[in-house]
Amino acid sequence: DGSVRRARTHADGPQALEAPMPATVLRVFAKAGEAVRAGETLVILEAMKMELPLRAAADGVVRRVSCEAGQLVQPGATLVELE
């Protein structure tokens, strides 16, 4: 499924879920301090009338959520940080 996006990762460092394109945040499932599992949907974006789920690439803990439902985001904007 080409609409599925995963967090970009850094070896032994934090992960960041970023907006792949201009979009509107539909839903935010991530909460700061919450443990998440690889593949878990953390944010759903809407762009060009398509829903784009952003998923955790690996198990981790949500460090920060930098978006909210209804917000317009630009490409490369960090939406969720994991550690």
C-alpha cells in the first residue's frame, strides 16, 4: 500500500514521524509518554482526498506530539517524536 508511511529512523537515536506532503491532520492516536509498537498507527493525515496513516517503524515511547486534529501541516514537519 503506497499510502502507508513509516517513521524515519536514526541508528540508536530518536525516530520522527514527518508529514510526507502538505496535509491536514485527521486523527492523532499518539500520546506523550505512551509505549507504541512497530506498525502501530500514530497519526492519520488527509491529502488529495486520501487518508495517509503514519506508523511507528519500531517499538518505542512517544517523546512528543507536535500536531493536533484539524491542523494543516507542511512536508517535513515533525508530527510525532519517539525514543
